[in-house]
Amino acid sequence: MPKEFTRDELKGFDGKNGKPAYFACNGTVYDVSDSTQWSDGEHFGMHPAGIDLTDELGASPHGTEVFEFFPKAGVLKD
């Protein structure tokens, strides 16, 4: 069974001060801690880690296919 994260728990994975960087999209939580594109918990200074980015995906130049390169940390529990 995958680990379940609440939105409040996800906030603790913001990539700041040595914490892991996670984000959620379409119910899946991804670990982007090792990605150079998520340095200091931000994706190009526009999207922070620690939140659900599902609604922001429409403004992105890419789709969910790029998430396949990141480990899945669990699922977002609503």
C-alpha cells in the first residue's frame, strides 16, 4: 500500500532547509529532491514543492509525461 499524504503533511516536504521536495499532481506524490530543476524546493522559481500542482499543470509547457522520471513517494489523501 502506498504512503498516503494529507495536504498538511505534504507542506512539510517543501525542499527548504534540507527537507525533501515533494509535490502532488493528479493524486500522486512525486519526490523531486534530487532534481536540479527543483533546486531549493522550487521549479524554475515559479512552482513550489510541498503542494498539489494539479491545477497549475495547464500553464506548464509539458504534461505529466515528465513525472515518469521521478520516484513516486505516495498518494495524496483528500
